Amino acid sequence: MARLIFFLLLIANVALGAHIYFSETRPKAEAPREVNPGALKIVSVTDAAKAQQDALAAKKLVASLSGSACVDFAVKPADAARAQASFAAMNLGNRVSSRGAEEFSRFAVTLPPQKDKRAADTLVASLKKAGVRDVSALGDNAVSLGLFSSEEAAQKVVADLRAKAQILVKDVQITPRNPQLKETLFTLREPDTNMVARLTLMQREFESSSLRAVPCPAVVPVATVTTSDTAASTKK
């Protein structure tokens, strides 16, 4: 009996050892691989308060522009081609037109050309005597009184010049120079409320774009040929 119990325990120990051995040496199943991990994106969560604020602002803009004879949709020059494609897809025909809006980065303060170089040099000397520092004669006998980065700065200098030498600078003028394209404007005639709402949503696709009511540009009339003109042309 004791021998039987011994053999049973031996068999049980052998079976347990075999189970442990095969469990540890059996290859583990591979973890599932990610499918296209590069395509995973983090989706930003829009703040509810900001979303509500943006929606309210858009609603007010649509209400303010509804009924406008014309509206301007302004975009940065770099976005002009993309905006042009968007408007072309709307099939608006001649209801939409585009133009560039320029701004000037320099403003010259000058006096008109004098009758000759001697007169120009004399004027320069008189201005310096009156306390004007930045003054010089130009090649065309005009007199330069400075070049400025803004019209406001140029206006300030002109006021100072008039305070120092009113008679000498009575013909002073400010001339804008170095024009640069500031934005491209798409003008839409007679937009209905749905179109205004569509343009308001379209603004989100173009950074720094703007939408505003404007006077409609003049329409160039198309010349018509009368019957008498046609007859006269036929006789020729």
C-alpha cells in the first residue's frame, strides 16, 4: 500500500514538472501590432465657451452684412490663388471681381525741383541755417527733407519744418514710395444671406482674412453698335 502511494506521488510530481517545463519553454503569443501608427493623430478639443463665442460673432457678422450691395473678402497675397479657386467653384460669373490693395513702406518729404542747381543749393543752405538738419539737393534739383517708414512720421516732420521755416517749405510735399501688395480683395455683388453665411464660414480657411461691406465698384458700360453704325461700316 505504501509502495502504491509512493508511485502515485512520483507520477504526480513528474506530471507537474512536465507541465511547468512546457509552460515556460512554449513560445509566447506575439502582442498585436499597431496598424499604421503614423496615421494616429491627436484630435484637439475645442473649448465650448470659445466655440459659442465664435458662433455668436459669426451670427452678428452675417446679420450686419445681409442686404449689403457689395462685400469684400480680403485675403493675404499668399492665399490669393486658393481663394480664387474657391470663388471659381461657386460659379458666380461676373458677380465677383478681384483686385490688389497696395500699401507704401516709405514716405518721402521733398520740395519741388528748383530752376537750377544753384537755386537748389541756395535753398539747402537756407534750410540748414534755419535749423533743418536732414536736407540735401537731388539730381533733378529737388530738395529732399527725409525718407520715413510711415506717413505719420512724415507728417510730424512736415509740421516741424513749417514751425522752423514756414516760407522756405511752403511747397513741401509727402510722396508715398515703395508700394507693396498688402492684400487681395474679392468683391461680390448683391450677396444674399446664404452667401454671406457661406463666406463667413469660408473665413476659417484663410488666416487673417476679413469680410466687410463696401460700395460697389463702377461698372464699365459695354459699347453697343447701332443699326446706323453697322450700315455705315457695311458701306465702307
